[in-house]
Amino acid sequence: MTDLPYPRILVKVSGEALMGSEPFGLHTPTVARIARDLVAVRALGCEVAVVVGGGNILRGSRVAGEDLNRSTADHMGMLATVMNCLALEQAVEAAGEPARTMSAIPMPTVCEPYARQPAMRHLRRGRIVLLAGGTGNPYFTTDTGAVLRAAELDCDAVLKATNVDGVYTADPKLDPNAQRYDRITHDQALAYDLKVMDAAAFALAREAALPIIVFSIREAGAILAAAKGEGRVTVVAP
């Protein structure tokens, strides 16, 4: 593990990444591919935690409105992340590594409640830990939850899996003149109002001195490459 750039990592996977070619829900081959990539990272000797979003099922900020208040909508979104983590847990174990889902919203008949010390023990014992339920509180994104858990669990980096190959000055799908960063600071990410993560997540990462590695998850092996310090990435660091 001493040769690894990041001996303990937290991987943030969006719910949309699990859809693959589907318009909604889970695409089983894509879930299996991501699970195999996580297992390959674990095989390096790296300790792996994962935060999964719920946008493939329900995103609270999208459904909140006149008939559904934000707190209720966000709690519904947190429950969606539990479903995604359970699916990914099964896929990881099918790929050959033990995994544990832990939820910030206690539901002991479904999975373990999240607590720092048990999560640390799972990581040290080589289990891939899937962290569901966000922070357990409304008004916080899963990006902020990912950075919070990474700081709590003494992770060396947050690997932020996206649909683009790094951080750009603007959305490269909309602006052909968008410029890509190879490296940027947390302060710059906040000052430039870059949208790859929300401001609270960047601010917390800055306070914890946590590097954020932004990369595309579209290709097989992308998580493994980022964990090894390789591949096409943007590093957000002090």
C-alpha cells in the first residue's frame, strides 16, 4: 500500500452512472462493470469506500415543489441511494470481494447503520464499504456527503466519477470553447463557481485538505486508473 498514491479512497458515483443506456433505474451490465472496477482497485491493496447518488431513481431537488416540500423530497432521494448501494453491494460480492452497505438513515433490517468506527473496521478488514443515505439530513447533496465521509474516514482522496474527463471552464457539451484543467485548487474551484461539485463540498474538501480527482466513468477501468494516479483526470487540491 505504500506505493499507492491514495492508500484509502472514497469513490463518488452518481446515480445516473448506474443507468448505462437505460432512461431510468439500473442497467445491470453497467453496475457489474463499475463493481469489477472497484474490485480491481481493492486488489491493489487500496481501501475503498463508495458514496452513490440516487438521481437514476429520484433526486430530491428536482421533485421538490409546491406539493412536496424539500425536506420530504430529499429524504425520498436518500432512500433511492440505499437501493443503489444494495444493488452495487451485490454486484461487488458477485465480482469476488466482500462489501457492506451502511446507511446514514438507520434501517437495520436492510443494512447496517452508518457509524465511523464500524466503517473503519470494515475498511481495515478489506471490505468495500458502500455509504448510503447521504448525510442523513435534507439540503445536503451526495457530493457534500461524500467529502464529509471521506474526511471522517481519513481517506487520502475523493475520486469523483462523472460523465466528462475532468473539470472544464464551462460545460464542454454546451460550449465548444470550454477549456479543461489538469490541476486546480479548491479556492479556484470556488471562485470560478465550477459546477462539477457544489460549493459546500469544495469548501469542506479545502478545510480537510482532501484532493478531489475528477474523471469520466464511461470507460471500463477508469476508477482503477484514477486510483493509480493515471488516466485523464483533473486534480483539485490545495
